[in-house]
Amino acid sequence: EIVLTQSPATLSLSPGERATLSCRASQSVSSYLAWYQQKPGQAPRLLIYDASNRATGIPARFSGSGSGTDFTLTISSLEPEDFAVYYCQQRSKWPPETFGQGTKLEIK
Amino acid sequence: QVQLQESGPGLVKPSQTLSLTCTVSGGSITSGTYYWSWIRQPAGKGLEWIGRIYSSGSTNYNPSLKSRVTISVDTSRNQFSLTVRSATAADTAMYYCARGSMVAPYYYGMDVWGQGTTVTVSS
């Protein structure tokens, strides 16, 4: 099973700042990685697919990069609605598909 | 646009069977290159992939749950379902259904999710 490790567990930033979230895989997942945003009481929402492609309707301030074992989600300038929990997920070697444990982005 | 809606009992007794259905609206469950997944999330915790099914009926399961889980599809009703046998308190969670797509060499992610349904396993 591929283990995805996200860091940091919690990130405290202010609106307008740049956020950098990391996801590291225990073995290569090529580019078969997605990022999701989850707000309290809501289902996850797809942000990034295939490591670096924004999903439909996702603002340009969200970007993804990386391949193999190291991936990054960057939010260029935080808006108030961006404070949430973010998960990475791989679909390279399955079963099972796996998720990271999540990074909570909180307002400083 | 395509929408997903989970339904099923919110309370299940230990050792009994947990059964949920996901209804697909706004599109056909057989169209495109999609597959249909179940994911769960215990309160305050992360996401766990349970398994997926293609409209052909082909399935893949999480090995940790495979002996107790069945996912099936009813194309005539545009629905797919989850069954978890011998439920325990550890199966208490929010259960989500979702649509995914992968056309090698690209993975398009799970782009449509249901709102989720809470299942509690308790006597």
C-alpha cells in the first residue's frame, strides 16, 4: 500500500499570504495524484488532478506541481474561503487508492 | 450537471449489514469513462477509500475491507450500492459516493461527490 504523508499537519497563515502544502508518497505514483479541499460539514471538492491540472471552476490561485514521490499544492494569495482541510490522493498503485492524512489550513 | 445522492439507514446494529445506495442524476451511470466509488470518513478523521465499480460491473476493493464489502451497480435505476457485512463500531462514519475518471496515462480525479450520509453502528 502506498502511504501519502502530508506536511505540515496544520498551517497557520493570514489572508493574502502564500500557502505551500506538501504531499510525499512512499513510492512513485507518477503523476496520478489529486488534491481535494474539504470544509466543515461538506464533501471534499476536487482542486487538482493529474498532479498539476486545475479542475473545472477552480481559481487560478491554486496550483499543483511535482511527480514521482514529491508533490506540492500552492495557494498564491489566500482568500478567507480557502481556510479548510486539504487532502492528497493517489490512484497509481491500487488497491487501495490512498489519501494523505490531511493538512489543516487555519487563519493566523 | 451530474449529481450524486447517498441514501440508507443512519443506524445499524453491531454484526448486522450496512447497506447504502448512491443515486446518479443528471447523467447516465453508463456514459463516459467513469467509475463510481465509495469513501468513508470517521468523525474528525481522514478519508478512507472503500472501493469502486465500473458500469460493466467490474469492482476493486480496499484489501482491509474486501472480505466484508460488496459494491454493485443497477444501471436500470442509475444507482450503485455498498454493502458492509458484520458491521462494528469501527464502521461508524460519514459515507460518500463519488465519480472518478482515469484514461491512461491521465488521472482525472474524483470530480463529483455526494453530500454524504452518516452511519452509526450501535445497539
